Amino acid sequence: MSAGVVGENVGRPPARVVVVDDQTVVREGIVMLLGLLPGIEVVGSGGDGEEALSLVAELSPDVVLMDLRMPRCDGAEATRRIREQYPGTQVVILTTYADDASLFPALRAGARGYLTKDAGGDEIVRAVEDVLSGDAGLSPKIQRRLLDRLSQPESPAPEPKEPPDGLTAREGEVLALIADGLSNQEIAKALHVSTATVKTHINNLFAKTGLKDRAQAVRYAYRHGLATPPGTSTP
């Protein structure tokens, strides 16, 4: 990423930003870049979603620049929890990945912006300003992807398939709902069970499949036909 030439945002105090990325070198580089940009004040940084939640609770930033694939709590889940618990803080995803399995769960979780890490400084500033103004802070690449998906005809729901890897039918349901971007609480409500029961199902299906986080679970569900990526036509 490189800093672009942008104008000062006259009359508005600097946006207070928290940076979250599990790679220390990348995180420090983003913080350094943001320090060169007008209209942005970095107030904290962390290495995973759990740290993001703690920083938001402590600092009440305007915006979190959030990576997606992180240990303990990935970016989509952290985004969902931040938007539920701290609605005054907006989230802009800043990640290497622009595939559907990464993009759509993050947007469903409540992210208002989505940039890839080749974004320049001007794009980052614009995305931060956009989400603070109530608009979507999406890079042109992401906007084109969304338009491409929306322009495709809707397809009928796929026929249910036998869950792989010894998953029970209920574990397959939970996996499909994860792929649809639902939080544990939303899954519990949809299935009329407790959140603790949902967590047990998730722990069991992760153990059976070897999955490590929700992003992997989404890709697994798509790969095995338990859920259909948005805009994908079924044969």
C-alpha cells in the first residue's frame, strides 16, 4: 500500500481508528501508513478479533480497520460482535482476500467497507470518510464484484445433500447457517435451541472436519454443497 494525495477534511475532527491484523509487520505497516494520512488518528492496534473487541470497548473508536483471517476470533465474527455491542463503531475490512467466501460473510456481519491490501492511502481515507457519513466504503474492485453477483439471475436452492465427514444433519444445518453469515445467537434463534447448544454443535463439527475458523467453515460448506455461494447457479 502507498499513501495517496488527499485533501484535508476541513471542519471534521480526525477519525479515531483501530487497526487489527494478526501479522505484526503488516499491522505496523498499516499503522505507519495511516499516520501519514490526513483526517485519521490511530488510537490502537491488535492482533485478533478478541483484541479488537477489547480495544473497541476501551477506546470507542470511530472505525476499525479489520483483517479477516485471524486466530481466536476471525474478522467476520469480530465484526458481528462489534456491530451488535458497539453500534457507534463502524468496521472496514482490510484484507488480502476478495473471494465470495470472504466478502459476503463480512458484509452480512455488518462491515460497511471492504478494501484489499493493495489499496492506496487515498482509498483508505475515502472508505473511512464514507462509512462515517453513512455510505458504503467499498473499493471499485469490490463494487464490480457485487454488481456482477447481483446482475446474475437467482437460482433455486440446491437439493439437500448428505453431510460429509460424519456430520449429523443438525451439524450440517449449523454449518449452512454459518455460511449464510449468521451469528451463534442468530443460529440459536433460527433452530430454536440455546446458544450453548449451537456452540457444542460448532465445536463438534470443527473437530470432525478439522476446520479452524468460520471462514474455513464457509468454504467447506460451499465445497460440499451444504450452502450455495451468492450468485452461483446450480446445474
